[in-house]
Amino acid sequence: MGINIGDLVYQLIMFILLLGMIFAVYFFVRSLLARSNNSNRMEQKLDRVIELLEKDKRE
């Protein structure tokens, strides 16, 4: 009448898989946000380099 060991193991595995999926989505979204932030910084640096090159060409 007690809890079957197989049921307990199954529940534990499903709980771990659920937590794993939640963490995977969290880290995926976090990496996407970090990548977009890096590309913005890269664009700003490239704009600065272009400005300096144009300024250099005018002189």
C-alpha cells in the first residue's frame, strides 16, 4: 500500500527534467540578451572608427 520505489524515481527524474528545461530557457534568453548588448557595443565602436577615419581623410 506504500509508495512504489519506481514511481518515486520516475517523479524525481521528471522533476529534475522540468528544472533543467527551466534553467535552459533562462540561460538561453540571458545569452541572447548579452549577445545583442555586445553587438550594440561593437556597432558603437565601428561608428567611432569610421568617424575617426573620415576626420583623418579630411585633414
